[in-house]
Amino acid sequence: MSMSLVMRGALRCNAANLVKSARITPLNAYSTIVANSQRQALVKPLALAKNVTPVSLMSAPCRMASSSSSHTALWTLERFVSAGLLAVIPAAFLAPSQVLDALMAISVVIHTHWGVEAMVVDYLRPQVVGNVVSKGAHAALIVLSVATLGGLFYFIKNDVGLANGIKRFWAIKGKDSSQQN
């Protein structure tokens, strides 16, 4: 942002604009002689410089956060969920139950959703990829998160549960380990 302001200021304060506005007058005698002798040579470049539009180094305009939403509350909630995962995951493995499995599923899915959403917001901005791709990515993320949560709930309700399922997966031995014994 500051680089953009510096570049805009540099474009506004270029030599042609200073000469036009007659701000540099201390060397009036010498500059008048030089300007008159080179006036014909400068007319074309100055005319071309008037037609050139300034180029911004920023790829997208900076948008300010809306004043109606509280981003600090969401940030705080994200940190509570992240810290809560440190307690929920071991508790679900130590005392497996549908309640702890459901709490673990919700926490993991919402934590993952917020992380991927941050990547979508950062890398798939409407100014870069267009509105359709940006909104499509957000919609696909929501569908994927809801489907994941639904699948985990189905697994918790109709099968062995999330923690027990992970324990059983870890207990699977491959062909190579059974042949070595």
C-alpha cells in the first residue's frame, strides 16, 4: 500500500509536471536558455508523456473491512476452537462416545473449513480470478465441509464411531509386517 502511494506521488511529481507548474524557478536564467534551445526536442516526448496513464504496482485494489462485522470475534472463536482441539481429540480417544466423536468431528471440520477458507480468500480473490471462480470456490468449500461433516456423523451414528474407527485403522498391519514375524 505504501509503495503504491510512493509510486503515485512520484508520478505526480515528475519533471514534466514541475516544469509545467513553474515550481523550479531558482535557476530561471539557465533553465530558460536550456529550455528554449531544447524546446523543440522536448515537445514530442512531453506530448507522448501526456497520453501515458500511470501504472499501479498493486494487482488489486485494497478493500477495507466493513464496519458492521466483527473480525476480532471470529479470530477469537477460531483460537478457542484450535485450543479446544487439544483437549477434545485425546478425550475422544481415551473415552470413546458418540458425544465426544461428534464434538471432535465438528471441531475438526470447522477448523479445517476456516483454514481452507483463508486460502480461498487469499488466493482466489475476485480481482484476480473473477467473481465466478471466487464465488464458486467458496460454494464448493461450503458443500465440501457440509458433506464431510455429514459423512462423519453418518460414520459416528451407523458404524463404530470416529475414535474407534481411527484406532482400528492404526491397528491394520500390512503384508510386509506379517511376513517378517
